[in-house]
Amino acid sequence: MTEQAQQFEAVALSYLNAAYNLARWLVRDEQVAQDMVQEAYLRALKYRESFRGGDMRPWLLGIVRNTCYTWLQQSKQREDQVEFDEERDSENCELIFGQTESNPETLAMRKQESLHLNQSINALPAVFREVLILRELEELSYDDIAVVAAIPVGTVMSRLSRARAMLRAALQRGEIV
Amino acid sequence: MMENREDSELAALIKHKADYFEAPQDLRGRVSRMLTPTPVVPERASRWLVWRQWWGVGAAFAMGVMLSVAVTSLRGLPASQDRLIEQVLDSHVRSLMVAHLSDIASSDQHTVKPWLSSHLDFSPPVADLASAGFPLLGGRMDYLEGRAVAALVYQRHLHTINVFVWPLRDKPSGAPVSATRRGFNLKSWDKNGMQFWAVSDIQSAELDKFETLLREQSGL
């Protein structure tokens, strides 16, 4: 193996957690997510020539994303086609969290809160879910998210804004699931 | 886009409260083997070749693997020995890459040894070679040759040395190996029924010195 090949592989492997986290949030199943990541890495190897240098993360995550979307479409999970109601979902909602104190009594509540948060994110359509995950958990820049999702930066911003509004609304609606 | 206070609060909430799914170890292993094909790959490959559409890629891989087998075989080592070298090397590289050097991080041999003994079915010799310039960083469990092994982590200046140790049982280990692969030096030896494999990117002469020190001071 050439040194260049080794480097490609080392860098690709260093983004495995990011790849798996994105896949796991997109397909919402542990085993499928593993399959998706493995398949995506195979594709990455196959199309490594299309990587033009620079930061590999958005390029690699883009492949992971596309692999997941192919699976989502095949399994007829057309949830991302759900109509978005701007008026309904963008209401200026008060956050229901933020008042949590750091005393032991709130621990159980916090656990509940995490569960509820995860469920609320999972309930978002995939196109909104992915921008939230990429932005808040992977801390990607808008430019990088645009590369991953193959959309203009402006669309990244509007999707992110809608995703946040939808999540806030969901969190407020189901205070206790 | 301006992110207001509400957005920041929501961001913090997601960051701290939402799940972050780290890649499971077996996925890491599979992907790692896929990325750095070793002679082991053809057997393991059958598992992921269940995706039919990847037959073509699989064939290309097999070709690559066959080539690499052909190349490495030229060096005159038995195939089993050669495979072990690659496994040791992969484990070493992986330990550096995933920032998972130690399950037990301690420079105290009397902390590391009991920890390893309690997690393995043998008790590996652990020596602190700090006075000789090879401080002990810790230990962890690893997996080689189909069994759990002890990995001891030492440091030489800014370089990391992994020492894999496991009992020989009834299997002869073959002749001691001294090899250089992909810029890493490897050495193997037996002592008192244990097999040792040391791997690092330090120079071969340094690794020789390390081996001598470890053999002398490993308390056996």
C-alpha cells in the first residue's frame, strides 16, 4: 500500500464515529446504521479519486448520507415528504427546559428529558433531522453541511431554522411522553 | 445566520442531552480491516459480501489482497507468522488512531498488572522501565490470534510502544521475528511460556534495547 493510500484510510477511519452517529440518527436502527456505514466506506474507497483533497469529513459524511437516503427510500419511509406547515410549526414557543436545577431530585426528570428530546428529534423528517445532527452534534459549519446534504448554504440555514422551530414545538407539546 | 439566545439554548440542550452514537467496536474492526486489507481479509470478506451489488468491489479487493499476499510472501516468512505481524501492526495503529491506548492508565506496574490479571486468564509480566527512558503508560485488553491478549503501553520520547503478551499454551510460536512494515518496527520473542510482540515507530536499535530491558526486568 502506498503512503498516500494509508493516509486516506487513516483519515477516513478517524471519522468513523461521525459517520456512525449520522447514519444512526438517519436510519434510527443500530444494525442498519452499521450496514450503512460499512457500505458507505466501501463506496468511499471505490470513489476515492473523486475526493479532491481538503477536509475529508463533509465528503465522507455526504456518502454516508446518500447511502442512508437510498435505504430510507427503498424501505418506503417517505417521512421527509411530510408537509411542513410554516404557521403551525414556527410559532414562537417558550422553551420548556432551561429551568432545570442541578440537584439530585431532577436526575430522573433529566433522564426523561433526554428520552423525550431523542424521541422528538427522531420524529423530525430526515432532512430536518440531519441538519440538526450535523450542526449541533457534529458542529459542522454551514458550508460543510451544504456539502454533506448537497444543498445551497441558504437552504441549510432555512432548514436549520425550521428544524429548531419544529423541535421546540415538539418539546413543548409533549412535556411528558 | 444569526443564532439568537434561544437557538444557543437549544443547541446546548441537544449537545448535552441528545444521544451521540459512537461506532460499535465490531463495526470499527470490520471497517478497519476493509480499509487496510490484510491476508485475513478473504475469510472475513465473505460476511460483508452478502451485499450482492458489491461483488465487483469484492473482486477488486480480493485481487488486491492476493497481490499483497504475493508481495509479503516474498519476504520468506511463513504465512501464519506473516498474518500475525499484520494483526499486531493493525492493533498498534488502531490503538493510536482511536485514542484508545489504555483501559488502565497508570505508570505503576503494581496497578496495571492486577488489572490485567483480573481481566485475562493469565498474568502478564509488567515492568516499569521509566528509569531507562521507557516509561509505562498503562495497559489494555486486545485481541490477537483469536484470543484476548494483554497490551502494555510504553513511551519512548514522543513515540508509543505497544507490547502484546499472551501465553504460548501448547502452540509453538516459531522463530523470533524482527521485521519492518509500513515504517513500523516489530519484534517478537518468547519467555517463560509467554509470547511477546513489541511494535513501535522507534528505530530498530531502540526497540532491541527495549526488548533487552524488558526481558531483564519483567520479573520473570
